[in-house]
Amino acid sequence: MKRRTLLQAAPALLGAPGLLLAQTGFPAKPIRYIVPVSAGGGSDMVGRTLTERWGSVLKQSFIVDNQSGGGGVIACQATARAAPDGYTLMQGYVATHGTSPATRKLPYDAVKDFTPIGMIGGTPNVLVVNAALPVNNIKEFVDYLKKNPGKVSYGSAGAGSLTHLTMELFKQQLNTFMVHIPYRGIAPAFTDLIGGQTQAMFPGLAAAVPHIRSGRVRPLAVTGLQRHPQFKDLPTLDESGFKGFDAQQWYGVVGPAGMPAPIVKQLNETLATVLRAPDLREKLSVEAIEPRVMTPEQFGEFIRTDIARWTKLARERGIQLDS
């Protein structure tokens, strides 16, 4: 082949996933998987469950690196600064790539500083009330709010959290008022809800399940456009009159910006293989998570849409927090 022909063909050859991966042998060493929370808990379980199976498909091990602190800021900075070679990935989620960018000034750009790999899955939020509150469904709750203006308070896992923003979205669509009581995490928020210090909350379904099943709180509806398989009798807000109402605790995989397209493609395709396995769905059901397969492009658009949606709400509700 003539030199000119080789030069003309080079870009196409280098862009061929099979050839490039054959040249690089990716992955040739263990992959660092940063989880932006402490070891233990639901998010960590998701990461470890996923990478154990993903490593088997890729025939290479993952090293889970828990980096908590700053609401995911430390983990995001470490990921964004890493070499974009596919050997450092992070489990992004709704806080790092959704609500925090919408409500805080961050030392990273949730879109520009990362390469989207793919979605893992999500779990809806659920509107729950204190079991002693005399309401059994959304309509009765709405009527109760109208009859008791300013007398209902709701808890959240913290200012700017998904539990906070979801209830603010609910209040906005209903054009009503409830007092916001922010807590340092979802556990103390549940303690006061069960004790009657607050009357309502919008936690993630996984966190609410034990309290729902014990009867200490009463579920009224879930977010999203479809009923959750574990609670088929529980209506969605959408079918309860809040058309298009959606909010979810989601998880996905991102890497540093500038990762080679062939490596992104390989990671995405192998991730999809893992997500489609019935045993993973069963394992993630402990956290009420439904796996969702997305291409890198779809996941990137999902992140941008989520940030834009919460940013709009935060501006309209005057929610802007310090970093």
C-alpha cells in the first residue's frame, strides 16, 4: 500500500474499535472505580455488586475506591483529574450530576469534565406521611394541606438534596405551602417523621421500604411514569393528576473527559451485558433499583436534562446554596 493511501486510511483504522482495542489490549490492568460515599450503605452496595459482575465480563478486576466528602465533590475532582484512559471510572449519581450542580457552585463541571459511560439504574421517590395523619391517598393529602395552611412541615435529607427538591416541585405544582425541615441525612429525617415532628417526606423508595412495611409511615404515591414492581398497588403521581411528575435516585458510570470512543464503546457494551442479567436485577431489587440500559449519548443527554430541570426549579424556588 502506498504511503499516501496509508495516511488517508489511518484515521479510519484508528477509529475502528476492534483494531484500537487490539492495539491497546484494554483493559490490561485493574480498573479503579470511585464510589463517592463511604463503604457500606446502598450506593456502595450498588458499586460493588456491579463491578464484581462487570469485571467478569471484561476479564479484569475492578478496585472499588470509596471517596466520601463534600457531597461527592472529592470523588468528582479525583475522577476529572485522572488520565482519560479508561482505568479510572466513577459511579456518578443524582447528587453529583443532578441536584448539586443545580443548587451549588462546584469546583467541577458536571458535563464538561466527564465522559458519560452509561446508566446503571434508578429508584423512584415516594411521598410518605406520618401514619397518624388522617389521609390515605394523594387527594386526601391535598385536601388536608388546603384545610391546614402553614401547619404541615416536611423533612428532607438536607437542603438541596433530591428529597428537598422533589417536595419543592410538588409544592410548586400544587401551589401550596409546607415548612421545610432539613436534616443531616435521611435517617434522622425518618425519626422525626415517625415521631410526628414532621408530617410528610419524599425519600427514595429504598430508604422508605422498611418503614412502609412496618406501618410506621404511609405511602401515597411514587414518582415516575410507571408503577414500581415491588409496589404495584401504589399509584404514580402522574396518574394521580400530577402529569409528567418525575424524580428519581439514579446511578450511572462516568469517566474523565476525553476518553477514547472505542474504550467508551467497549465499557458501555459490557456494562449493558451486566445490566441485562436477571441476577443483577434481583440483587439491585434490595435497593428498589431498576436497571436501565443507555448508550453513552443517551446517558449524557439524561445528565444534561436532569441538571437543567433541577436548575430551573432551584432558581424559581430561590434555592441556591454555598459550595
